[in-house]
Amino acid sequence: MCTTDLYVLELRGSVPSFIYEVLLEIESRGSLSKFWTIFAIFTSELAGALLLFATIDKFGRVKCAVLSYLLVAMFLIPVALEASGTFVWLYLALAFGTAGSSTTWVHTTELYSTEIRSTAHPLAFIVGRFGGFASGYVVENANSIPFATTVLIIMAALSALGTLTLRETMGGRLS
């Protein structure tokens, strides 16, 4: 596994963490109730997983991930611009962020041999936790939903671009 691949995998895994943090920050400002925050996280992740279930073997890992991350970026633009409908935009972004992140875990098991996966997965998980930590720090300290959302838009776009560098594995055999 090359270093670039590891960075791509971790960038892609951090996107849902940022969306969680933005939702929690909006809730703390009184714009959403605790119930609606939990509802959004649970149901949007479920929707993203079901969407991926229906499409990953039809369109492939790379296409599903790239489209998911581009849609995350697109759905977050209104949030960054402080347009109305923030809850809906974040809901959609989290659904597609979940689909993209889930694709990452399917894709990596197919890209690399067992020997590489046994080392790379724990390392990728650790780096992803740093991304999760950083997301809370960025959102909390930015004191600006538009700034934090812009960071996430950039991460989602970079995730989509990075995914384009990975080979498609649909229909291949595991080694």
C-alpha cells in the first residue's frame, strides 16, 4: 500500500465525523433539538447504507465513492452559504458521506492482500480517529458553521479526486 493510498483512505473516512460535528454544533446553538439530531444521524446513515447496498455492485466502488463524495460537497454548499434548509442539506450530506465511507471499507478489502490489510486497516483506523478529533476541534474553534462546512466541502472534494486514482475492483477476486 503506498502512502498516497493511505491518505486517500483516511481522508474519505473522516467526512462523516465532520458532518456529525456540524450537526452537534447546530444543535448546541438551539437550531435543532436532541431528538432531531439523533434522528438525522441514524436515519441518514441508514439511507446511505441502503443506497450503497443497491448500487455498489451495479456501478462499482470507484464510481459510487466518487459520486457520494461529490454529492456531499454539493449538499454542503448551501450550509456554507447559510441558506435555508440546513437540516435537509446536512441530512443528505450525511447519507452520502456514509455511503462514501462505507464504500471505502469495501474497496480497501478488495484492493490489497491480507498481509497489507492486516497492517493498514488498524493504521487507517488510527489516522481516522485523528480526523475525527480534528473535526471536533475545527467545528468548535472555528465558531463558524460556514468555515467548518467549507473545510468539509474541501475534504469531500479531495476524497472524490483521490478515489479517482484507485483502481476499480468490482467483479475481481480477493487475494
